[in-house]
Amino acid sequence: MNQSQTLILEGLNKIEEIQKKLKIKRATAIKYMHLLRKKGLVKTIYGKDKKRFYRILKVKKPIVGNESFYHIINRYSPMKVIYGPDYRVIGKKIGVEEAIVRAIDTKHPKIILAGLALFNHVKNWPLLLKFAKVYNVRRKVGALYELTRNFMKVRRIDKRTLNSLLKAKNEPKFIVDNFKSKDFKNIERKWNVFLPFNKVDILEYEQWW
Amino acid sequence: MVVNLESQNQLLLDVGKRLKRKIECYAIGGSAMIYHGAKKETKDIDIVFLNENDQKEVVSILKEFGFKERLTRLVYIKRLEHLKKNSPIMLEKDEFRIDLFNKKVICFYLTNSIENRVTDLLEFGNLFFKVISPEDIILLKCATERAGDRIDALELIKLFNINWKIIIKESLEQTKLGENIFPVYLYDFLLELKEDLKAEIPSSVLKELLKISEEQMIKKFRK
């Protein structure tokens, strides 16, 4: 298979489309995909009814570093988020604990909402506290945890971490600027922060399950 | 003196770990091509910052690493000599050569549309490194016009499905921002690529650029 053929096929293709474009048999098309995969130029995506789609690249792009927190959210959350550029982190591996805090730090309601599902995957609560301290979002983490427990099965946080989250002082009150909740006033009062979600938002979230 | 993907990543990571606050910058030229997979190594790392403070902070860290400022060679073509004051800070140490620009690369401005077209975001500690799109790399290659730039542009045209509409639109945007008639330089650059290096550039693109260039020149002379 030469470069000009790869050029014709660049993008997302079904096996039938490859056959049509190159005027070849189905078996030959599959063989071509196998050869391109060996070169690292094909990525298979499964569509509806496990239909195979082949994403064909002209250039093998080097994969650098590790996944970003967007990847972590998309792995664990039923609600997916899209981020334009390919985001990679070099020099460290981001875990669930850091991903929660980084999601809150974006101040974007959709990303924060999608990130709530990560609370069920936290294994190291003191690590979550550590990152919350670094980003100065301890009360926000606590409030969002309590909100998540209201509508989702979430692992129980240890008391020491919970108390430390509650002790935080001098933190900005808004999780998302100018967003206040009408329905979760009790959580807002307890944690002294403003939640950016109402019951409707949570219902929207539940649709994704 | 060549920089490859690993050595570039290691240097940027060292810088990012030293930074005390988040700094965003843009990879252009050869170093951006490395991340696109279009090149294995480059002579220098070209970085553009959005403000002078960020540029100075990174320069001071690099100087702590032993980098020394080198004299800016007159790499620009004659018509851009008046822009020498905007020349980048150029540092070097062993195999590394780094050019650090502030907002502007010679006569090329970093616009919002370029920011929106960024293809990769790489996080090196506190250093957020954004890789510009192949279309914008070609435009920058046209602005700098150094020896290897034509070959790099040719490689990009070969490897990627270049969206020529973006290139034409951005060249017009650059004309609005700067004092140069960018489409004229772009037309020159692309014509040379097509005629001398047999690059696959659609004739319609060159025709459109020629038309725009003529219009822009008439406008400029009327002023």
C-alpha cells in the first residue's frame, strides 16, 4: 500500500468505503488495514452494532506523556466532555483524586457535573484532600461530594478527611462564578459555598446512566 | 546542534517544574512539527509567549540552567529590517538553541483564530505548551523565510490535508493587524514552492491569492 492510497483513505472509513475507494476486494481491504495498523496509522473505533470504523492517519503522530483529567472523566463518567486540542500531561500521571480537583478548578459547570462520577472511584481520600489544599477548593470538594451522595452511590469518605475539608478557611464561595443553587440550600449552608446545580441538572445527569 | 522529541520534552519539563505559576506558550516551527510527527529533529525550539513577563520568567530559568544569550543574526529578509526591535531572545547551550518570541514572530501576530486552531496541549508542570496547526506553521514559515523553511512547508503540504481557506483567511487577518501586505509574501512563497519544489498547491489557491494581493496593494498605495 503506497502513500497516495493512504492519502485517499485519510479520515474515518468503513471497510466497504475502503473497498469502493481503492476498487479492491473485501479481503484485500482488511489486509491493508492490518498493514497500516502495524505502522501505527490506523485506529479502530466501534460504532453501532459493533460495526468497525477505521480512523486512518497519514502521519504517525508521536504519543507523548499521559492522559489528562478530561480522559479520566470520560473513562469513569457516563456524561462525556469534549476538549478541543489533544491534551497530554508530561512528567506525571493524573489520578482520579487530582482529576476531581482539576475539574472543579476549570469553573465550567458541565465539566464539574461530569466529574461528579469520579467520587465513586476515589481510593485515597487523603490524596484528594492534599490536591484540594493545593488548589484551595476544600469546601467545594466537600460540598460536591455531599451533593453527589444525594443521587449516586458513592464510597464513604473517611471522617478525618471530611473534617479537614470542613475546616478550610478563606476560600472563594462560588464554584462557578455567579451560579447559586435553589434546591440544595442545606448543603450550601453547611459548606459555605454556592453550588452551581439545581435538581433539573441532576436529572439531566441521571439521563446518561 | 539538533533537538529531538525526548530532549525537547525533558528540557520543557525541567522548566515547567521550576515555574512557580502557570504559563502558557505556543510551539511553532520545527518543534511544533515534531509533535505533529512531520519531523524527527529540529535545529531550534521556537516558543511564543503571550506577554513579556512570561517570556522573562522562562528566560531567567533557562539562564539558571546555563543557557547563554546569543547574538541575533540577521536572519530576516531585507524588507523586515525595520522590525529588528521585535527580534526574539535567542538562547543556546550545548545542543539546544531556543528562540523565545513575545506575541509576534517577526511580522506575524498570534491571533485568536490561531489559538482556536491549536491541535495539542501539552502540560509540562506549570508550563502549558500549545502546538499550533499545520496551516499556521506554513504561514509562519512564510513569515520567517529561512533556509530550511521551504522544505519544512513542502513536507507539511505532503503530509497533511491543508485547508487552504484557513491560510488565505489568516493572511488577510495578518494584513489587518500589521504593516505588511501578507498575502503578497504568501503568494510569493507558495508560488516558489509550487514551481521550484513541485508542491501540490491547487492553482485556484494561487489565483485567489494573486487577486487578493493585487487588491491589497491597490488599497495600500491609495492610502
